[in-house]
Amino acid sequence: MLRICSRALVKVGMVKPGQLVKPVSSTLVAGRNLSQQKELPKMPAPPPLQQTCDIYLSYMEPMVEVKELKRTKELMEEFRKAGGVGERLQRSLERKADNVENWMTDHFMKVEFDNRNTLLGSSKSGYIFPQMDFRDKKQQIRCAAQIITAVLEFKTMFENGTLPAEYIRGKPLCMKQYEQILSSCIVPGLEKDSLEFYTEKHITVAHNCQFFVLDVYNSDGTPLTVDQLCVQLEKICNSSLQNNMEPVGILTTEHRDIWSKTYIDLIKDKTNKKSVLAIQSGIFTVCLDGAMPPGETFHNNATDQVLHGGGSQWNSGNRWFDKGLQIIIGEDGTCGTNTINSNADGVVVMNMCETLLAGMKKQQVMQSPLEPLPVPQRLHFNITPELKKDIEEAKRHLDIWSQDLDVRITTFDNFGKTFLKSYKLSPDAFVQMAIQLAYYRIHQQIPATLESVSMRTFRLGRLGFISSNSPDSATFVKAFDDPKKQNSEKVDLLEKAIKAHKWYTNLAMNGHDIYSHLWALKMQAVEEKISMPEIFTDTSFYKTLDKGFYPSQVHCKAGNQICFGAQEPGMNEIIYSIMNDHIDFTVANFKSSNTGKENRTHMTKPVQDALLDMRALLEQTTRAETNPDLNQ
């Protein structure tokens, strides 16, 4: 359902007492800086049913065949007729909106927990720090110690209320997601997973596929200093030099149905159960990685390393992907984070990471207490022949998946925000139109395009969705390469498409996007156990909403990158960051989906070509207007 960021918040799909591993605490300790939460408005009630139905029909019209459209209109009329099932579900949703903090987030969470694909797809995000320069193991360890210190400082800032509140356009933003990143873990379940939170004071460290418990606070409650952490991390590395251990962590890369069954077998052993709980309950996991494949570019290796570890021969076994936060420090200077999107949206993780980097630069040398440090505790696993077979199968599945995944980070350096603003055009809408144009050129179809937008102006807000594809944008992309159309007409169509994008943006930011509303109505039907309305089983609904295309903007600082895996073949995941003079793109899909199209289905070059062509259109039209002789 959601390509960028959401699976669940606290108390969704919780493990019942007596089932599997029970968390130390299933509630979060609220920081004092959450006092502003009370000032945030609740998510507004769902929009009128008739409004959403009308907008949906307008949105989908350019994407479906005439017969499909006729059928969908008939189903929609049946769904929304007076006294019909649509009105019943709408009333139920309105009642729910009155009784919960955020009806939209509530439904997102339920849908996301029905996703049983591997977490390595779009359920995970990676954040890549600028490359470090490590000359030896000690420098890798010191960098890890500095990042650990920065994370603990971030944790302290949030808990004592000194983490600065965030605002957009003068409005305060919900800060709840920040406390969900730490001390959290996904616990696999047979039907659905649960997101659990803990109150322990340790972290876990992975080195050579072996896990260690590291207490990060002194007896007086102060966090360990960088020097103390270096001592402890060196002990871990020296006691785990062998790299022939069974990579138990690789089991967390499996399809959730497979992993949930293996998980039950794994924790039947008391030693294994204790070790698993130690990993789950840690504040976060630090992954001290070995080498990555030689001959690759930094960005290629970095995206693989932070997203999935590079495969079973490299660092994928040096992970526990169910953890809410993993800090990754590679011996080649690759550093970053791996997070679960159920905990926090990509922009929240990005803000946290940039806070960590700033904190590392400001770190002061602290005198270490004289008290002796306990030896970090190695976690042991008893591997039965059946579990060994499961590990080998996980390796095989992972290697197939990771070798098929194609993630490319590129920089479009021809222009950026400054150029687009000189034409008084929305940079974000302009890039969205370029993406749609690129897709249309490849497939000769209008894409089902939905752009995520933060809903953090509301309590517990996660994401809403902008209907980037509109009748106006469809008209523009169809006309762009038409030689019969004048440039001035094309520019007018572009401006109308951008204006429509702004209207849909405001609709989404006010909590009234059609995607969230229709999905909530569908989930309401499931919850009430009524026969699923045909509009939700119609092929057009599947094409236009269930299998949408989700290009979205993030605001990364120069030198940093955020990346995501692809969900399934044929789906391009596009993240972009618009800078003043360039645009950074991260595009992910699967190589196996490129067959038959000369690899054109990878969107990187087509999008950049579309941007250049659209710039040329603006410049040529402007020159023609200022110099009429050019039109002769």
C-alpha cells in the first residue's frame, strides 16, 4: 500500500500475553517536549463521500479504457447512492474519527500490517552519511562510538524536552514519531506482525554475524563516553574475529510468513529466546561491517549496504532487520542508518540523522569515570539442523532478491530550484510533471501517480497522498510531444497542470485526499465483516490506487542521501531532493522488470530527459515572446 513510510504505531497488532516473546514494555515513555501535542488539532473528519467519489472518477478517467470507465462509474453510482453501503461505511468512519486520535493513521497501520513481503522492500529506508575516511579498525570503532554517543544524546534531548520542536509554515508538527525510532522492534506473527517498545538500557552490536549486548550507561546513569565505548567495541571485535558463525540475523530478511514460522522454532530453545529478546529490547543495534564488493562506486555499495547489507556473502547476516534502528559503520567508510518505516516517515528519520551528524561535530572530550566496565555479553544461539536449513534458504532468497534490486542515486545538475522559481513555477510540481511525462513516453499510458505529503500538522499524523495525476496533467503529457501543438499552448497546459497539483496538495494537507479516504472505507468494510463493495474489487481500483506509482520529494542536505528498496517488479520507487542548482534522484526497481523495453523502464534517464525538454520548452517560449521574430 505505502511505498515510503508506514506500517504501524504503538498498540497495533500487539502480541497478546503468553504469545511468543513478551516485551518489557508495550507503551512509550513520553518526553516532556510532547506537551505541544495537545495543541495540535485532531485529524479532521473524513471528507464528504460524494466529493471523494467525484474526485476519484476524475482522477482515474485518463488511466482506464472506455469500457472500464463505464463499468467503474456504474459501480461508483451504486456505492454512493442514498441509503447504500457507501453511506453506511461513511457514517461508521465518521464515528470512528470522533473516537480516535487519527482515523487516517489508524487505517494505514492496519493495512501495513497485512503486508507480508520481506521488510527489505519499501518497508525499510536507508540513510547514507557522507563517506568517512577510515585508515584502520580503530578509526571505524571510534566513528561507531561517536555515532552511539550522538544517538544517546538525541534520546536524552527527546526525553528531557530539549529537542527543538518542528514547524511548517508556522504550524507545529507532531513529534511523536521520534520516540518510536528507538527501543522498538517488529516481532513476527503468524498472521500479522506487531511493533513493540522496550525500556532497557543496552544496545546490541553485530560484528562478523555475532551479536553482543553492550550496556551504554554507567552505574550513575550517565552515558558511556566515546573513549569508554571504544574500549568496549574493541573487546567485541577482538572476541569475534572468526567469521564462520551461522548468520542467524539473515532470517529476518525472509518473507514474513516464512520468518514467523521459523521464529517460533528459533525461540523454542531457551538460550535462543533469551538472545532474541536481548536484540529486540535493545535501544538500537550497531552493525560493524566488513568489506563490500570491490570495484563498485561508493553510492552503489552504500545503498546496498544500508538497505540490505549486500547479500549473504557480505554483510546481510550482520543485521537484525526487525529492529527499529540499525546504525551501520562499514570498514570502507560507509556509514548510515537502516530504519523501519512503520516507526517513522522518511523525513523524520532524515531529520534525526542530520541531528546526529551535527551532534558528532559538536562532541566534546569527556573524562571517563574510573569504574571498571563490564565485559560485553555475547549472545549465543543453538542452531538445529532444521534452523541451519532455514538459514541456507534465507541466504538463497536474499541473494536472488538483492541481485535483482536496482537502486541508482544520480544527480541532475542542469538546474534546480532557483531556475524554476525564476519562472514562478512550483519546483515540486514541475518535477512531478517531468516524472509523468517520462512514464508516458515509456509506456504510452498515464501513470497512477500519488505523491506522499506529511500530515504531522495533526496529532499522530503520518502521510497523506497528493493525486499528482489529474486530468490537467494527463492533457499536458499527451500534448508535450505533439508537433501540432504550439509551444505557448504547451506552456499553458503545464501551468494548468501545476495549478491542479497545488489544489490536490492543499486537499491532501487538509486531510481530505481520496486515497486515504477510499482505503479507509475499504478497511471499514473488512472490519464490519460485510460483503466487499464491488467498487473496491474492480480492476480499475487495483490499477489506479492499489498499484500506484509513488514519486515523492525529500529535503536532504548536501552530501547525504535517503534510499528505499523496491516493492515488486514493475514498480519504480522515486525519491528526489530539489536543491538550488541541482536535483538528487534515487530510483529503485527490479532488473527483471526491464525485459523487453531495452532497460528503459528504469526511470533515471527518461526523467532527466523530460526535465531538459521541459526546460527547453520554457526557454524557447520565453525567447519567442520577447523576440516575436522567432515566431516567423
